[in-house]
Amino acid sequence: MTEPDRTEDVAAHARSRVVDLCRDLVRIESTNPGNGEREAAEHVAGLLTDMGLTPHVSETDKGRTSVVTRVEGADPTRPALLVHGHLDVVPVQAADWTYPPFAGEIHDGMLWGRGCVDMKDMVAMTLSVAEGWHRAGAKPPRDVVLAFTADEEAGGTKGAKDLVENHAGHFEGVTEAVGEVGGFSVTVRDDLRLYLVQTAEKGIEWLRLTARARAGHGSMVHPDNAVTQLATAVSNIGRYDHPVELTPTVQRFLEEITEVLDIPLDPDDADTAVAKLGNISRMVGASLRNTSNPSMLEAGYKVNVIPGVASAQVDCRFLPEHGEELLAKIRELPGPGITVESTHSDIAVETAFEGDIVEAMAAALKTEDPHARTVPYMMSGGTDAKHFSTLGIRCFGFAPLLLPPDLDFSALFHGVDERVPTDALEFGATVFSRFLAST
């Protein structure tokens, strides 16, 4: 652990700098697709250089730029910790926003802009702590590898995956990692807030369905119609109710929340318990089962021409150990005459909610929020943890935020008017500095 006075100095510096660091990052339009990740990576590399660190910048395709550096710890013989965050953000329709999405404006105690919660908030927290170490002349207890990646929003192939496959030396000795979408608060009552630490995330199967039939004139009878066949297949998949499957992470989560809510845990009716979580019930509810959501349709080129081919794309997410089950069901549901092919696949990830790193998260949160209680949860989406886990690294989501009880946090990811309370950023930077000082 860093010396107590230095720990407080680092925490104070991180708290004072994190909002400005996040604003500067939001103002860099690093949309993917686009070329802005290069600008964001150069900005981060410059900050790291000013801290006396040696950033390694790598680029795959034009604009897909990542930065990695290592901060020497007080005991470099210990296994190292990876802190990772992505620099890219999803596109926006600016006209739909209350405030300009790349201006980094502050209104009503909120920092507004694309990337505020996904995930330039955590990047800013990380940079604020690293800057604090430099200013205070402090070191983390063990080596900390900082990775700021490109391309996460497109699956990470040209970011984290490239680093793992072609620059794995950066991660030598790393056994644990922390990344996005975890550590945020859910208020149960005035004297109890749950902080959800991500210990698992679902796998990904993006599928294309294709129907082929005889093309012809729209005025004639066409019992063999590719559009009709595809519509039936899409309806079958979209309306299918996948069964509840409780993985170890979800089982532990349900046990925790039913205890604090003082309701019985009924494994056959887990949805009832999750529904009591309010705004985050959509995010958590998706962790109870596999999902398959049709998202894109393509057919035809003129209203009076029956097309010979119609296709759809389906976003499927599967629980750990349930990928084959999902694929078998999806191949069964469309019916005859529909081909199903995979366009993108990625693994599911799960680790145990235990160990010194989990205790350090809980202690850091408790110091800043006496009403904090940490619980594990499974993320319904995917992160760069999928790639880093292939190196044998235990991956967690921990970007701490103390949120207003009425804020619909899950709706902010990829949503219009993405924003984060400035005091939540300051809280997060403080907690994160304490966590890194004690793990």
C-alpha cells in the first residue's frame, strides 16, 4: 500500500482532476467507425508522457489506435493488475440531443456527451489516479498496466484482440483486470446501496438468416415468397421465450438481492425479484437467460417485384456454458428453407466473486459510502474483457459511480443524452484511487 498521507494526496488529486479529464476526452469525437480514436490515443499518450511514463502506441487500420503503458509498483515481483478502457464511442444523431454530444458541457450537475458513461468516465478516473501518483511521488502496491483501446464498440478485433494476439508482452505477469460497466450504485433504501461488480458477461453470436425463393411480379400469386418465409422465421425467433438458467454469478446476485429486499428466492420466478430493481431491471434481467433479438431486415428493391432473396440479422447473447444450446434452438426456430450463418462470435466470461481484489473493491467503496454493499452481476453485453481473459486473466467490471436513485443508468449506454453526474465522477475517482492503493 502507498503511505497513508500519499494515498490521501492521490485521492484528492484524482477527485479534483477527473471531471476536466473526462470533458477533454468527450470533446474528442472518437466515433467508431471514424478516425477520431487516433486523436484520443495521442491525447492520452501525451498525458502519460507528462506523467513520466512510456506509452506504447499501436495502430491496426487507420484510426484504430491503442495505447499501453506500465506503472511500476512498490513490489514488482507481485502479479500485475491490468486497468483497461476503450477510447471509441458509438455514433450519434446530434439533432436528437438536448446539448451537443461532443461539447462536454455541464448542466444541472451533469456532464453531458457521448462517452460519458461508455466509457470515458473510467478512462478519466484511471488517468486522474495515475497523474496523482506522479504528482505525489507515489507508487501502486504492484505493477499496474494501463491499456486504452480502440475498436471496442465494434467487437475489439482491431483493439484489445490485436493487443492480445500481437503485443501480449505488455501483459506479462498480469493475473487480474478491471474494466467497464461495474461498481455503479443501485439505491435500495436510504441506508443501503448495492454496488454491482461485474464478474461475468454473456457471449455473442451475431447471425444472418437468409430465405431464397422464386422472384416474380408483385401482382401475381406467390405462395413461395422469400419475404414471407423470412418474416415467419424472424417472428419465431423474436417471440421465443428462452428458459431461465441461473449461472453461479446470477445465483449469487439473486441470493444477495432477495436477502436485502426481504423476499423469498424462487428459482422458477427469478424475474419477479429482478423487477424490483427498477431502472436496471432490463440490464440485469437479460442475465437470467439467453436472448435472441432480430435487429436488421433486408429485402427487395421495388414494390411490385417479389425478391428472390430476403435476409435478417439477429443479435444473440448466450450465458456462460450455454452457447451450443442457444445455437441449436436458433437453428430450429426459423423452420425449413432458412439458412443460418454466423457473422460474429465471441466467448462468454465468468469469474468467482472472491479474493483480495474483491475485498479491496468493497473496502474502497465502504470508505466513501458507509451504506455500500458490493454484489456480483453478469453484464448482458460484451467488453474487452473477452479478449484479455484469453490470457488467463481474471476480469472484473469496476468503474465506481454513486448515482442518483432516479437516474435510468442502463438507458444511457448508447442512448440519447448520455450524461453522468459530476459528483459521481469525483466519487468514482476517489474510490478508484483507494482501490488501486490497496490491491
